Amino acid sequence: MFPLYDENPTRITPYITYGLIGMNVLVFLHEVSLSNAQIEQFFQLYAVIPRELTNNFAAEWTTLFTSQFLHGGWWHLLSNMLYLWIFGNNIEDRLGHFKYLIFYLSCGALAALCQWVIGRDSGIPSLGASGAIAGILGAYIIRFPDTRVLSLIFLGFFVTTIRIPAVVVIGLFFVQNVISGLANLQAAANMSVETGGVAYWAHIGGFVFGVILGPLLGLFRRDDY
């Protein structure tokens, strides 16, 4: 199931959402211009390296924010930007531009900390906008649970589109991440080694903090101005 757009018009121009998408794209275009050695150094400087954060939080805390604009590949970037495009504008509409930016960056930083707690001694870089976007999804599911989302459905060789309530689309995202996150922890425990790949606990943490921070910042304020 792949969301295409939601049937949820906004009352404002979501400048912050557009700006965030633009910044992520520009940073990624810079990434692809780098050599392998340069990109490794770039990630060492601006991604969250849990071990480095553990050893020197005062010097490394800024990576909780800079890492949100890094991506490991085209699919990583495009899938994140699609979700930000579909769901971010409505949260910006309800919170207002400034509080939405604070919300986004806070969810991303707290999500990165959740992943750090799981593997504090890991040397694997943690990066991407997924944690912040998971926060948007958490806010969206409690504010617009019944909004229809046009989604692409793959059933073997058969492909179709269907309008599905946001609570189903986003709920499946959360459940899949919880299952995968628990499985990832179990695999790491069994192998007694660190595992890389998808930062499931950043997704889970970002989602939970989105549910918490959204209402605190005015997600359920009156719809009229």
C-alpha cells in the first residue's frame, strides 16, 4: 500500500513544508556529488553516530538536527518527501508555520534520541527525515483519522487505487514498525552484534512524540480564525 494524496484541503500555503522538502532535496544533491570517501566524512560530521553522541553529547547534540536532512539513497529521500508532501501541509495548517517548524524539528530530534537509546555504543550513522515525518503521521492520525487517502495497492500482479481512512494507512505504518523494531531487537540480542538498516525505533519514537506534542502546540485549536 502506497499513499498518493489525501482528500484534506488546507487553508494556507504550507511554506515550511515546501521549504523542508527543498532543503532535503538540495542536501541530497550535494551528497550525490561527493566521492565515497567524502560522503563517509560528511555523514561522520552531520549524521548521528550513537557512540559519539554517548561519549560527547555536548559536542554532538547538533547532529540530532542536521541528520534530519541527510538521506542514504534516492528511495529513502523520495519516500520520505512523499509522506511529508501528503501529510505535512495539514499539520502546518493547524499548528501555524512557526510552531509547525518547532514541532517537526523536535519530533526529529526526539526520534533520533529514541534510536540512540536502543544502541548507544553503535558506530552506524543514523540519518534521515523519517523520525520527524513519523511525528507528522502521529499528529495526523489523531487529528484527521477519517480523512480518505488515495493509495496504490499491489495485489500480486494486480495494481489498483483505493481510498482508505488515514487511521488505517498510518496505523499500518506504526504497527509494521513496532513489529519490525521488536524483531530487530531480538535479532541483535541473538547475534550479540549491532545491526544496521532501518531505524525502526526512531520511527516509533517520532510517532509517539507527534501524538504528544501536536495537541500541546495547538493541533486541536478552533478551526476558524
